[in-house]
Amino acid sequence: MKINVVLSPANVDELYFSGKTTVVVDVLRATTTIITALMNGAKEIVPVGSVEFAMKASSNMFGGQTLICGERNAKKIDGFNLGNSPLEFATEVIGGKSLVFFTTNGTKAIVKAKYSDEVIIASFLNLSAVAKYLAELNKPFEILCAGRNSSFCLEDTVFAGKLISEITSLSQDVELSDSGLASVSIAKTFGKNLKKMFSESEHGKFLIENGFEEDLKYCAKLNITDDIPMYATNIIKILHQQNSERQVSGLSTIS
Ligand code: MLT
């Protein structure tokens, strides 16, 4: 199984993902928040690539059952219901609701991967579940790091390296691209203490400066869920694995 890491979405175009299996990661904070929202009972998430489209998409959905969420410069956008802190996405707030979600790097990366055969949403929260799933799938795949402002970022690369190491411990049949090899090495250097690595990273420092230090602690939680969100037909839902048949639950009113 060949594994490649795309270190920034700017390195490829949408068609690059055509027919591939892609894991999208933005550990600080978009994919951590998406996983948290679904874990806490959100019905579905519609990731979008612009604020304008978020407004349009939410106006086509059912009033009261839809929340519009996301950030600009880490802060909640005027007129949105929620920002991008995973700590905001409690069951009482988002349970049963559809969430239209825009973030600066994370949701754009997810939308960029839309031509993939399969798009998996990952973070440290579900790393082991994703590793097990991919090892069993035994197909080549891409890890798309959302990065920061079209550049490399440390925290997503550390995630990529740790995911690869875990898959390598589950499967004999792994071949790595150069970026895959480099990610494993970077994870060995920086991945021993995730909270510390976050607080040394550029985006981690920015989040601390903006009052989100608690989010760093939360985003560093490892393997607190087996949920594997999948992005298909414009919507993210949790994958349910039943008798080795794979299906994404229920789809949706809005596509
Ligand atoms: C993003 O998508 O750029 C991030 O999730 C930013 C943030 O920390 O809110």
C-alpha cells in the first residue's frame, strides 16, 4: 500500500485526488472540531470553501435545525452561530442539527479533495480508528495536510507521521513516498508531547494569543473515539461499519 503525504493543499489541484482514497487532517482545529461535533450528535456537516457559500447553503436548509459555524483569524464570523472551537460543540448546542462549516484552511482542504473515491476526516481524536480502517482497506492513499495559509504546518505533518507509523505496525505492506518518510521522521522528533508541539507551532502560538489555549489541550487528546467521519456527496457523516460492509449513515436532505 503506497502512502503519500500532501504537505499543503497548494501543492495539488482538485483533479489530483480523482479516484483516490484521501485522509484530510487539520488538527488545529477544523477536523478536530468536525469529529467532536459528530461525536456529540450533530446530524451532518456541510463543509464549504467560502463564507458567501456558507451563507447561501445555510439559507437553503431547514430553519432552526441548521447552524452556520466557522472562523476567520480563529474567531467566530459575524452572523455565524458558532466559531471553530471544539469546546463550543456540546450536545445541547448541536445535537440533531445540520452544520454548515467554513474555516480558513480545513474545510477548504476537505472540499478540495471532493473528487476522491473516499474522503476520511481525521485528527488525533480518532487516529487509531483511522489507522485500523486504512490497514484493513489495504489500498494506496493520500494524507492531505490542510497546512496554514497554503504552506506546510508542523502539527498536521506530525499527525501524518504518527498515522503512518501506526499503519506500519498493523500492515507489512507499506511503501512510503519521500513526504511520507519525512513525516515519520518529523513525528519522531516533535510528536512525543502533542500539547508541547502545538504550543511551539505557529498556529498553536496564534491560538494561545487569541485566548484558545484550552483548545490546544483538547486537540491533543489521543484516540478518544472510534468514529470515522466520511465526506461524500457534499456532506460529512460518521461511517458505520457493519459486517465488514461499509456505509455512510442515512444521507441527507441537502446536496
Ligand atoms: C483552519 O481551518 O484554518 C483552522 O481550523 C483555523 C482555526 O484554528 O480556527
